[in-house]
Amino acid sequence: MTTYIGLIGSGNISETHARAARAIPGVEIAAVYGTNAQKVAGLSREYGGKPYSDFGPFLDHRPMDLVAIGSPSGLHAEQGIAAARRGLHVLTEKPIDITTARADALISEAEKAGVKLGIFFQDRCKADLLRVKKKIDEGVLGQPILADARVKWYRPPDYYLNSRWRGTQAFDGGGALINQAIHTVDLLLWLFGEVVSVQATGKAALHKIEVEDTLVALLHFASGALGVLQATTSVYPGYPRRLELTGSSGTLVIEQDRLLAADLRNPRENLRQDGESDRNPSADSPVVSDARGHQAVLEDFLNAIHANTTPRCDGREGRRSLALVEAIYTACRSGQTVVCERK
């Protein structure tokens, strides 16, 4: 049985969605919607699907079973709600939106319509990280002590200057934290547990944008562990994302999506295995050269549709990282310790 997917957006990430979809047997691109007619036409020629510049007729296109949203972050909920109301399943890029209020509205509408809602947090599908998650849940680290998360990336001025939405509060919701570091925020919560309070500071240190390109946050986890998160697009030339998780029984070091080291007091097995990872996106290009992570998310989402199960990262899971991001931004504005929402 063929599954038909509609693409919302015509930029770099929608091209990644198109490559991911075309790599899956039995999946066809039915339609492409975007505001840049030239880019929409190009995606349609390359990957198939009818081009649309009007959102209403795009949503009415049939056959179409689901949409993959790759538009500016501040449009995700609005467009997802419109799709859900037409009975279409919704798989959106990270973050789910730029406020938890909008996220809640999308989650509610998807549930009301009886459609699946998923978020592209592709790290949750990576082999090394799935193994790390399993071992941490089994207690391999002992009592959690410290998390050190570094997303010290660089983006050149044109990254912001050539975009109408990047680096804006209205469409991006913030800067390096909500755009670049959101995957790492999701990993911290998924692997190390809930955060109960935060302190943070951030600023536009390099780029002439209205949101931050440099941010540091201190995290207090429910387990009693502490964490430090650094998020930038200002650190030249940019470095691979790194996550170090320490407990009473040792430390796990993750670089990009690979387990780099497992230094355990009482190792019961070799946790490191050979695998493949995405190209390092830390330099000056936001383009995803390897679509396999997005393909894995899409395959998981399709399985959830066909088997009527929950996607690996559904709307409620995707909301967790956004809620923490909101708390961090509140701490930046107030200069005070902010107690995180518990839901």
C-alpha cells in the first residue's frame, strides 16, 4: 500500500524530508507547498508531487495521508492544526513550535482529529544513542551527578542576513538555543531526566540579530544532578556537539550522535560499537547532507500510523524540550532562578 506525503516548506530541510521520503519503499510525495514558487517547482521536479503556492488547495490535495512540516518554527502549530483538521497526520520539524501554548493547541487538535503527531528528533533513532538510553535506564551510571552539554557552533553572517525568519523572535522564537541546541536539550531530558529549575544568561555576541547567538544555562535536575548547557552560533570555526553524562559509576561521552567514550567504574560490556553518523554540522552550513536520521523518524512515524501506536517522539514528548527552552529564556530575561513547569 502506497503512503502519500505532502511537504510543507521548500527550503533545505524540506529537501531533506524529500530525500528521506523517496528512500522508503511505498512512499510517494503527493504535493509540495511553499511561498517560494521557484523552490517549490524545483522540489516537485526533482522528487515528484504537485506544486502549490496556496495552502488551502494544498491541504485538500488527494491522495495525501500526512504532511512533513519544514517551514519556519513559528508556523509549525498553525500549519499542523490546519492539516490535522483535514484528517492528515502531522510530522513536524523541531521545535514543535516556539511557545508551549501553541504546542498545546497542536497536540489538542491532533488528538481531537484522531491523527498522529510526531516531531523530527532524529537523535532518538540513532543506534548509539538508543544503546546509551537503554544502559542509563538500567543504571549503568549509578546516581546522576553532572551533565555537560556543548553546542558550540558557528554560522556566518549570511546565515541570518539571507533569511527572513532566522534570528527573529516572531518566527524563530529565539536563537542558538531553540534552533541549534534544541536537539541537545531533547537528549538531556531523554537521557538524564527532568529539569526542575534553571539559571541562564545569553546575548547576541557576534551577529546583528534580535535574539541570542551565545547562551549558557545552569540546570538543576530532579535527580539532584547539575548540568551546564552552552549554545552558540558565534564560536568560530564551530565544533562538534558534545554531551558528557557523569554518575557515581562513571561517565559517558557523546559526540554528535556517536558514543565516543564509556569510562565506567565496573564495565560489564563494551558499550562502544562501530556505526555511522551524520556529517558534522558545526561549521558554517545548516544543510543536512545525510538524510538517514530523518528517514528513520519517518519510518517510525509511518509504522505508528499503520500499527496505530505512538511515534518514538510524539507531540507530548516533543513539547518537553520546548518547555525547558521557555524556562531558560525566562531565566535569561529575569536574571533569576526559574522553576520549570512540571506536567
